[in-house]
Amino acid sequence: MTAAMPLPLFEELHYFLLVVDAGSYSRAASLEQVTKSALSRGVSRLEQERGAAPLLQVRPAESEPALTAHGQW
């Protein structure tokens, strides 16, 4: 039997969805009244807990984060 993947903490999942909905870390930070680094740490913890590749990717030529294949679960 395969061990179940632990559920992400609410805050981490909230930050991930907030960044996706807002379209940028800056806008999400402003809406939530937290720093961009706090959002980034939350998304990173979610990625680590899921044991997945990055869920969001910000390309140098673009300012908006995009969901990776792993982020589209």
C-alpha cells in the first residue's frame, strides 16, 4: 500500500492560490498585506511538501508567474 501524501497546510495552499489568482507575487503581497518573500516561502514549502518540481515559474522576460505542469493538479 502506498503512503498517502500529506495535505498541505492551509496558509501554504492559500498563498499559492493567491499568487495564481493575482497574477503576480507583488499584487498578491499587496492584497494579503504580507511581503513577497513570505509568499515565496509559502509556495516553496508547498512544493517541498508535495515533493514536486516547482509549481510556479516566473520567466525572466515575463513578470507574471505561470503554472508549471506540476502546478496544474
